Amino acid sequence: MKLFAICLPGLDPFMLQELERLGASCYPSEETGGIEFEGSLFDVYRCNLHLRTVSRVLIRLGSFYAVGFPELRRKAGNLPWEDYLNIEHPIALRVACHRSRLYHQQAVAERMVGAISDRLKRPIRVAKYKEETESDFSTNRRNPPQLIFVRLLQDKCTISIDSSGDLLHRRGYRLALAKAPLRETLAAGMILASGWDRVSPLLDPFSGSGTIPIEAALMAQQIHPACKRHFAFMDWPNFDRTSWDALFSDALSIHPTIFPRIIASDRDAGAIRAAHANAERAGVGDCIEFTCRAISAIEPPPGPGWVVTNPPYGVRTKGNQDLRNLYAQFGRVLRAKCPGWQVTMLCSSVQLLHHTGLELDKGIPLKNGGIRVRLAKGTVK
């Protein structure tokens, strides 16, 4: 079957690395924010459990051309909905229409509901889908809705069913938040982009609620990122509990032999308390050295290492604060205390990056909480 993994646009190369590491056969694509690949239901389980940069894993349930509503309903009604829809759960539809004769999203959604009801020979309950409130789909709720994606592009209809449920960046450990929290999937992508060898020390001197060091510790300890959550596929009629239990047990049986130093610091004592609490929930509280200190007081270990960090850039914290001095100081401290280290940082301003005085590349364009940012990296000299 065809599967589709969704990620934050810009993280595609690192998601591809993860997919290939799992042995997935991926299709080339010029689009960003997702990769199509071949797989089985077992691969759906594996991808949801192991992939660190992915937001959702979809199954391509069907693809066909439709220029009229009767044709859409008939062809959509031929799909095997009974394998994926639980009678106790409503459905939620996300419809997009582009350059197609069927352009009215609500009308398309109504025909889809009719098609599913035709196939199942019973009415189907429908929940509203609102993109800005995806937390409504939290798997902490009883009987959460099954999300279905319908895309019409130049009269070709592609129907996908979500296997993940709640967005995969919600690992379940980050209950305590500091200012401007970073999504877990983006933090994992930053670490993969940095090229960290998972052996050398890793330092985050602006750790906030601890997402970067926690994701680094999960990687180093080979702990799968989604061990404490529920997935939509667990509610499907075709869910194979035996295969899932075996996969989950295998993942838990991995025991790391290398324990790199992971150091997290922040000048905000409340942020450090939140970070430590989150790390404990993630099961890596003993793997990270947390300290409350300013950037000028960091004490990196000798030898080569990595700095991976998300420093404040004004927009999400104090928008009127001039951060040029902070970035200049950050660059001076790294040159004095971390010569030869690799540095990877997220920032919304090229000018602020220039103020570090570090030799950084042009960076990867990303979005963090709707803000355009760049992920830049280089070597401290």
C-alpha cells in the first residue's frame, strides 16, 4: 500500500533519512512537507513508533478522477472503509480542492459522508475539523474522531486516512512549558541536521523547557519517541495487536552502551524546573545535566562537541527587546569556550545570526509556531 509521512516543510531530508533507516522504499517528490513511500500495516506501526521528525503517517486509501458528485460518491464508496473505521468513533474530514470542477469543499465532504455510509450500510457520525484547534483531536479523549484527508487537484481525488491520531510531536512528556516552546519534531530535526554523532557532548545553553536536550537523550538512549501515547490505528478493526505488541517489546528491549554528556542550561530558574520535570516524564531525567546559569557562565567539557539551541529571537518572547548584544555575547562565549565545536541554531533574523560573529551557512528555511525561521549551522573558530 502507499503511505504518506507528513513533516514540517524543510525537515524532509531528515525525515527521508529516518524512513530509509527503517528500510522504506520512498518515491521522489518535488513537494515539501511530506514523502510518499510503500509499506504495509506493520510499517504504519513502525513509522508511528520510531520516526522522530514526522507529524502524521497517512494511508493512501484511494486515488481516482471525478468530475461530478455522483461519480465521487460512487468511487469513494468502493474503498475498504470497514477496515479502518470503528463504529464507536465519528469521522472528521479535511477537504482541499484546487483547480477541479468539484470545488465546493462542503459539498465534497457531504458526498464523502454519503459514500462511507453507503459502504458501511449505516449512518456515520461526523465531527467538525478545525485546523487551528487540532488539539481537539487529542487521544486523551474518549472515542476521538478518525481524521480523513480528501484532496482534489485537477479533478484527481486522493483520499487518505490518518493513522496517527494526535499529532506526533505530542510525545506525552512535555506538560510543563517555558516561554516560546519548541515542537518536539522540530527539535529532533535540528539534532539530526546538526550531524550529532550521539557520542560527543551536546550543549543547549538556551534550553527553555528542555525539548532539545530531551530529544537528544531519547536518541542517545534509543528510546522510541512515542512510547507513552495512543495512536489512531489502535482503534481500527484491522489492528493487529499481536504484531504491535511484538514491535513494542522489541523497541523496549534495546539497551544503549554509550552515554554521552547532554548539558542543558537557561538563566530562567522556572524554565529549568519545567525542563527537569519534562525529562523525568520522558524517562531521561538522569541523562541530562540541568543548570540555571547565564550564557556567559556555561562550562562545556573539553574536546569536540555540539551546540544545538533555540535562542530567543524577540518575536515569541519580548518583541521590543534588542537582542543584538545577546547574540554577540553568545558568539564570543562559544569562541572562547567551545573552539572546534559544531553549532546549530534556530533564528528568525539573519541580522541576529550575523551578530554572533560565527561562520554559519545560509541555513534551512523553516517555520516555528507560524514564524519564519532559519536553521543555521557551522563550526566555531
